[in-house]
Amino acid sequence: MTTQTPALAAGRPAPATARPPSAARATRRRIRRTALCFLAPFAVLFIGVYVAPIVYTVDQSLYKLHHSGLGLSAPTKTFTAFGNYVDAFHDSAFRASLLRVLLIGVVQVPVMLGLALLLALLLDAKSTLLKRFFRFAYFLPYALPGVIGALMWSYLVAPGLSPITSLAHDLGWSLNLTSNGMLAPTIGNMLTWGWTGYNMLIIYSALQAIPAELSEAATVDGCSAWRIAWHIKVPMVRPALVLTTVFSIIGTAQLYNEPATLQAVAPNLGSTYTPIFAAYDSVANNDFPYAATESVILAVLAFVLSFGFLRLVQRRGVAR
């Protein structure tokens, strides 16, 4: 007569033989070593390319350079803690560059993302024809090399060459797209032209992930195309809108290419027009600690704006 174990008699499978504790520990150590081997290349590059420069920049911002005599001797470096930061916030030109970039972003980013959302919704509509052509046409400004875009915009806004200025003159208007009052709108227009297609593609990709059954059910219930877009599609692509907004905030804080392009045709665009321009100007004057200070302030500003926007969005999401 065969004797059954209690587990088999109750209809349950017998428990597997447990590994010895030493074998389990050896397996865990082997898994950790394997994971570290895969993570090590990324960690080394991340620390060397990202963390180390940040630490070095912050460290340099805590010193000041002092020139003696006629400046023929090597400057001396002294530790001043936050002295450079106090000087930077008392620097009217640097404060103006921060405010200028902030104002450009407050106006340009919502306009650009609103236009990108509208184009993405039009491409996602069933009645839209030639979707591939328009998707390529919208994305083309971002895909163009920067040199070609720079030459094109230099021609379009140069006072003596601009066809826009000539047309306005024929209509009896006095228009100078590179004047002090028009520089910010011109730069904002260049940003919108170059980045709307990029953001449109991100939003359009999010629209493609929305189940078609939602729109079909709304159509059956009598919703129009615009009501479907506003009440179904836009809320569903909210994460993509948040992502593109954060990218746009960071990109606007780092504004450099467009003002650098306009300098060739706009001599009134100063060397401290944006915070990055101001940092480059300090480097040109061999004041590296002050340039590091301006870079740290700009990085903190970009972090505060992007993180603050994320927190605001999260609070509104929780409130809903």
C-alpha cells in the first residue's frame, strides 16, 4: 500500500525543494554584478559628461578673478562664495536678458503649442486629404539644416532685402523687423516656424494611440468633430502636451541660435540679449567664474520653471 504525503492527499502539489541559503546569496550576487556591468558604461558617461561639468561650473562660480596693474600679469582667483551671484542680480544687462527670454517664452510657447495641437488635430481628422504630404510639410522646417534656415531668415528680415518690409512700404507702413521693438516678435516667429512641426509630430503620435472606438461611440451619440476633438482627443493627449511644454520651456531658456542668426542683419542686437549671450560675452572677456555664475542661474531658472509647471499640472490633475 502506497503512503501519500499530506499535501498530495489534499490535492496540492508538493513544495519545491528550497535552495540552500548560500546558493541563493550567490545567485543574487551574480545578478547584481551583471546589472552593474550593464549600468557601468552609462554611469561613467553620465558622471563624466553631465555631473562633473555641473559640479565644476558651480565650483567655479564661487570664485572671482582679480586683475592687477595693466592686466599684463596673470589674474588671481579668490573665493567669494556668493559674491558673483550678488553681482549678477545687480547687473542690469543680465537681468534684462532673463526678463526678455521670459517674456518671449510666455507669449511664444503657448502660441506654438496651440498651433501644433491644431495641426495635429487636423491631420488626425478622417476627412483630411494628403495626410502624408502635410505631415512632411509641417515637419520640414525642423528638418532643414540650421544654415539654410539662418540664410532664409536673414533674407526675410534684413531691412534692405526683406520682401515683407518692401510690401509693407508699398502699403504705406513703416516696418523694420530688426528694430528694437520688433526683435522679440521676430525671434518668436522664428522659433514658432522651426519648432511647431516637431511638437506637432509628438502630439500627432499621441493622437494615433487613442482607440478609434471612443470617437466612433461619440459620433453615434451625435457629437460633432470639434466636440470630439475638444472633449475626447485633447484630454487624451494631455501627457504629450505637458511633455512638449516642458521641452519648450527648457529650449526657450537656452535661446541662442535665432539671436545669433539675426546679429548679422541686426547690429542693434547686443552681446547680452539672452542669458547665454551674456555668458559667452563673459567668456570672451576672460571672466570665466562670472560666466559660470550666469550659466548656473540660467540652469536654475530653467529647472524652476519646468518643475513648477509640472507641479502645477499635477495639482490640477489631482483636483479633478
